[in-house]
Amino acid sequence: MAFENLEVWFVTGAQLLYGGDVVVAVDAHSNEIVKGLNDSGNLPVKVVYKGTVNSSAEVTATLKAANNEEKCIGVITWMHTFSPAKMWIHGLQELRKPLLHFCTQYNKEILWDSIDMDFMNLNQSAHGDREFGHIIARMRKNRKIVVGHWQDAEAQKKIATWMRVSAAWADAQDMLIIRFGDQMNNVAVTDGDKVDAEMRLGYHVDYYPIADLVAVQNEVTDQDIANLVAVYEKEYDLAENCKEGGKDRSQVIEAARAEIALRRFLQKKEAKAFTTNFDDLEGIDQLPGLASQRLMAEGYGFGAEGDWKTAALYRTMWYMGQGLPKGCSFLEDYTLHFDGENSAILQAHMLEVCPLIAEHKPKLEVHPLGIGGKNDPARLVFTSKEGEGVAATIVDMGNRFRMIVNKVDCIKSKELPKLPVASALWIPQPNFEVGAAAWIMAGGTHHSSFSYDLTLEYLEDYAEIAGIEMIVIDNHTTLSEFKKELRMNEVYYMLNKALC
Ligand code: MN
């Protein structure tokens, strides 16, 4: 139900050369295709047929209306007849919503025995979609192209992916990211140009002093806390020292107080993501690790130590993946495990790993942190599920944003009795040495946003809509080709900037 108030517009291209009967037939076919897509059960967002456009004026009016309709997160175009593409120029210049060019055809197979010239005057997608494709290529307009029959589940799934990404794109366009404290001092990779990020990605990043959060925290009542601790007791296994009467029970209570305050603060500001800094917690009892873990699971973007880009990317990846089964998390390259073919990277953080990726019911524990000079924090401890996933980051290269995506294989992790944090253990593709070297060569962060449910296609669609660079590290990666790609991209984006 996450996407139920959104819609994608379906616009059919044609022209008036072929007479009124053809216009009526095009309309009927378009309605049938849209109904078929909606009834397929494969699409998360409702498709709305917005009519057939037969002239430049109609194209422009329809695409301008798409810009102005808040519910509309993207436009699918399909050419039923040959729609001379100069009529699309002005409309496409206006269009600011994501575009999907659906190269399909009403009939599935060639009707060998009955096909005649009347049929050909009506059904011209094969050449119509090429004419339309040309003008988009000529205008250097970003789009996704899906080729396939409209009743084919594979084609529908490609549209579904683009829909989820387009919904997340719309969600990002008014994304407020709240930072308590700044970047961890001196850290380069998590910083970047916030003005450019707002222009290019939609992110709006605001700073609030921790004192503002403390003021909200002071309003939290004992009853609020009791209610939340009851939720903890239901959802997690509490360590002995965390149970009622346990010696660290008070730390669980303080963790609940901070969580309630943080959630209220984010709700009041209508923020979608936040960052914390363990050096800036005056008036807060402990690093709000449990709060960050639980808020991530609700969809709030989170980045540690002021990392606003990863906070935003987590929110976007969570948004795309709503309703999908395996989950996502903020993670950090924590420590390396050299073991031949099984060499792997332990993924964790001081506290803040999202319980959506847990393989079993998390344990709620309180232990010392040894950094930040605060009281011992509560945290959820668990190991992650096994399976393939994607780790992504966005870095600021000075003249552009670069998204780096690594396909990774999560393997069985182990308990860490002396290091009580939640963790995942993964082997980067194509293997530990090449995967890690490529990530480092591309300038990737030590933080990433990870998802089991999303595939490269989602992040490709996202980078295409945003118009940012995307670098993939997967089983096809070799370091020599990777290095060439980075160098080629350097030239491409330099020229691209000069041309724009
Ligand atoms: Mn960190």
C-alpha cells in the first residue's frame, strides 16, 4: 500500500494522417493495454491513461500537466502509429518527471494469414518507437527503455522497478535531512557540496543544535517510556542486565527517552533522514544507537558521524524496497578477514545497524562504548541474513556526484562475544581483492547503504533519472577495465559540464 496515492501516466503517440477510425482504435488499444498492466498484479503503482497525443500542442499540454500533477511520479510513452517526433520536442523540453519509453505492440505475434494494409496503417509501433527513440537520443534526454510485449511479466517487472525508483525519486525531491552536529572533524569522504546535492538530487540538509533535541526530550513522560519499553520487550530478547531490576535497566529507559524525542523531532520537522555525531551529545545520556536502529527500520534515513549523503541514500533505498522481503541497512566496512577465497569484510558500526537485515530476533543489550564519553548505550545485537545484495554510496568528486555500487554476497557471520554489535559478513564481487580495490580506486566511502532486495537495475534507473555517474563493481569487473572506465568518465563529465 506504500505507493497507493501515486500514479504513472501512460501517453500514446500517434498522428491524424490515418483518419478518425484509426484514432478510435488507438484509444481502445491503449485503454486495453493500461488495463492489462494494472490487472497484471506486477506493478506497484497505478497506471493512468492520459490519452493519445496527435500534435505538438497536445504533447506539450500533456507533459506540462504531468509536471504539475503531484501524484504523477513518471510518464510512460508508447508509439502506436508513426508519431513524427518533431512534435515531441517542445513537450520533452518541458518534461521534468522520469520518462519510460515502452517499446511494445498491441498484437503479440504477426497475424500471418490476416495481416493487410489496413492493419499496417493502424499498427506501426515497430517503426514508430524508433522515430520517438531518435528524438530522445538527439535531445540527450535521460530515460529508461523497456522492450517487450505488454502482457509479458518480464517487461512488466522492468516497469515495476522503474516505478519504485521513480517513487523514491519523487520522495527525495523534498527530502529534509537533519544533522545533529556536523561531520566528524576532518573526515573528507562523507562531506560534499550540499548546494549541488539539492540542485541535483533534491536533498535539503539542515543543522539543528543538540539542545533543540534535548528540549523535546525533556517533554517525554514516564508513561511514554513505559509504553516503548513494553514494545522492546515484545520485539526483542532482553539481556539479563536490561530486564526489569537488571543493573542496566536505567540505560534502556534512557535509550527509550532518546528514541521518543528523536522520532517526535523528525516528525515535527517533517524530516526523512538524520545524522548524529558521537562528539556532539550534550544533554543526551548515551549515543542513541537503539533509536537510530529502530528509526532506520521505520524508513528514516540514517548516517553516522554527520554522513548526510548516506543518510539520504538509505532513505531512498528503503523507499524503493518497501514491501520487499529481506531488508536494508546503513553499514560500515568494519574489519577485514583474510582467508583465501573466503576473504570477507565484516560490516557493522559502533551501534547503528538496521534490524531489517537480521536473520533472527535481535537481542537488546547494554555495554560500554569506550568513545564519546557518554553512558553505556543500549543496542540491538544480531547477525544478518545470507544472500546477494548491493552496497551503494554517493561521493562528491568535485565536478559531479558519483554513485558506486558493489554487488556483494553475504555469508554466514559469527557471534562476536566481546564485540556486541550487529553485523553482516560479505564477500564483495567479483572477489575480495578486486572488489575492495575497485571501490577504493573509485573513491568510495567506508559507509554504505546496503539492500538485499534491490538489484543493479534499481540503482541504474536511479542514476539515470538523477543524471549522475554510476560505477558498478560486480562479477564482470576487472581492475584494468575499471581503471579505464574511471578515466573515460572523467573526460565525459568534464565535457558534459562544458556542454550543459
Ligand atoms: Mn562510521
